[in-house]
Amino acid sequence: MDTQSPHRYSLAIVSRGDAAVRRDATAQNSRFVRVFEALVSAGIAAQPAIYDESFTDAVRDQLLAVDGVLVWVDPIHQGKTREQLDALLHDVAARGPWVSAHPDVILKMGVKEVLYRTRDLGWGADTHRYDSAAAFAAEFPQRLRAGGPRVLKQNRGNGGQGVWKVEALPNAIPAVRVLHALRGSHPEDMPLDAFIARCEPYFGWGGCIIDQPFQPRLPDGMIRCYMSGARVAGFGHQLIKALIPPPPQGPESPEAQPGPRIMHGPDAPQFQALRRRMEDEWTPQMMKLLAIDEALMPVIWDADFLFGPRDGTGADTYVLCEINASSCFAIPDEAPAAIARTVRERLVNARP
């Protein structure tokens, strides 16, 4: 740490909020308070930058006055997308400040299409991409009949929005049972062509639909591998309920709610095999395949894994179901320090 100048660098943390939230925002009342504290300890003066489309110019002025920008904004929030924000971040990055995650990097790794592009890595599955509504209508029905239950995902989304489990029903007229991953959803039976029509809007902003096989070990939970750059910063294990039919008590009952995400540091013994694969194999292979330099990797991102079939020795395998690079939070206790270290390295290297 630079002891002669404890605040040698300046940084803004961008998150959504209205004008009142922007007016009252401080590092101390932010949900990112631990990140702010870690940044200060690393010699970085950090400030909140609350964003909304209604005061874009004020946010632009704020971001142009700092050395670096960290962004925690979901792809979709209360009907708003990141379209205007991404344009703002492009402009800011082109004029000097370093931005993470840069919108161009998010479009490479933080969208569902990455599941298709990296399907041949060790984390891949029988994954397909539909680039148009016509291709989806022509190809999906046969794949569904041949391969068992499938999971469809719109290219950009969060919180289960646009993620569906689809299972063929044994009807003379093609019909399906579908379950939306959005919390509170019920299974629905409907004609297949009606469901295909329902998915057509996903080819708008997102541009494609990704299709993967349903993983039978979903009830065993999801492992979230938190990364800072190309290094593991921690893990989270959660018994999720998305794409699992709700119990008789209903989707709002306590029995239908996901379990707590149990956080672990990067050295947690039960995840060391996954850590080695992520650091030594899968992340370097992904960076090469997607042409992402390590210096551009997000300072915090996560890869969500489901358990695949056990291998010949009985060991777990892992199937990637999502990468989050737009707004990775909450994070393990060890992650803020990892973020601060990565941020400082990037700012040091970015300064002429």
C-alpha cells in the first residue's frame, strides 16, 4: 500500500437508484460498505455513483472525474435494461477512466450465449443456440422430443427472468409442461406452438435463446464460484428451488423458498477440485476462446454450476448454467479484499 499517499487513486461504484437515493448515498449506508472499506485500505478513495436514466449527465460527469469505475447493475431491473447505461460506460471508458466490467466484456462472457460458445470446455453440456424465432420454431420441437426435458434461457436476464424448464407431454397435439424460473411460478400445460410464440420477444434485445438439457441433480443445489479476474475469490452453495415444481402448500410457502446461500472462502476443502479446474483450465480456456485479455476480466464475477452426472470414480462433475458479470452480489467475506487487490493492480497498470 502507498503509505505516503493513502488515497492515490479514486473510484466510483455504480448502482441503480432514484434521485433521493443518489442524494443521500454514502459509502457507509451502501450495501457495498465492505467493498468501500477494502478499497480505502488499499489506498483507493471510493464514492457511490447512483445511476438512473433520468440523470445520466450527472452520472457521466461524476465518472469522468475518477480513475476507475466499478458497476453493479442488473441486466433487467423493474422493466429497465442496461442499454443507456452501457452506452454511457462506453463513452466514459473511451475518455479515460477504467471501467469494470466493461460492457464489451459482459457481452462476451456475461450473457447466456457464453454457454453455447464454451460448450466444448469441460463445463459444457448438450447446448444449442437459436438465433431467430423461425429457427426456434423449426428446431426446438424435434430436439425436445428426442432429448428429454430442456431448459431455455433468454440471452440477457437475471433473477430467473426468461428461463424455462420445458417438458413434452404425451398428447396427440404437441403440448408441453413449462415452469418459469421466476420465483412464485406454477407449472403450466399448453400447446407447444403457444409456448414458442410466448418466447418470441426474447429475440429482441437479447438476440437469441440458449437451450440446455435439464440437470436431474438440480435438487442437490447450485455452486456459485466467485472470481476476481482469473482467480477464485470464494464459493457459495445454495439449495435452489427455481425450475423445481412448488410443493402442495404453494410457491409462496416457506417450503418453496430457496435455502440460504452458504458462503465459503477460496480455500474451502470441498471445492478445491472445482477451484483447480476454474483457475488452471476453464477460465484460461474461456479467455482464449472469447479473446478476453486478463487485464479486462471483471474484478468480480461468478460462474454458477449445477452438479452433473458422477464420473466413473463416483466424483462430482459440474455443468455451467450461468455466468454473472453485470451485478455479482452478495459475495463471500473474503471477496472485498480480493476485489481491492485486483482494482489496485488495474489502476496501477492503467496509469501512464
